[in-house]
Amino acid sequence: MDKARKKELLKAYADKQKQSFKDSLPMDEELFWNLFDYVDEKLEANDGCDHSLTFTREFLEKQKVDVESVLDWIVNEGGGCDCEVLYNVEERFEEYA
């Protein structure tokens, strides 16, 4: 396989991964970016994470989304607590979104 073809296949694979990630989102992508900002601000103001999803849940409830389905998705993506929402889930968004 030549270099150009290999590069083309890798790009197609990356594009497919990105689209699959976006298709899996349980709420609007923009709300996720707002969630990350909200959780970051709350963690800074409250001396860090208490190893729960308190601030994430608080944000989701204010947005009137299906809180449990979004939380299930977040946990599945590695967000077991508020700080992991930033470290793991936000990192996935930076990679795929």
C-alpha cells in the first residue's frame, strides 16, 4: 500500500470515529461545552472534586435534559465524577468534536 493510500484510509477512519462519537451524543454538543465550563468553575470555587457528579447533575437539571440518560453516557465515557467529566469526557470532545 502506498503512502498516499494509507493516509487516505487513516483519515477516513478518523472521520468515521468522529462522526460515530457525535452521533452518540445524548444532548446538543454546545451544551456539553457549557457543562465543562460550568463544572470547571464550580470545582474551582469549591476546592475541588468530592468524587461525585454533583455539579454535572446540577447543570443537567437546569438544562431540562434527560438527566439520567446523559449521566449514563458520561459515565460510559469515563466521567465517574465531576473532575473526570473534565479530564476524560472533555478530552474526548477535544479529540472528536
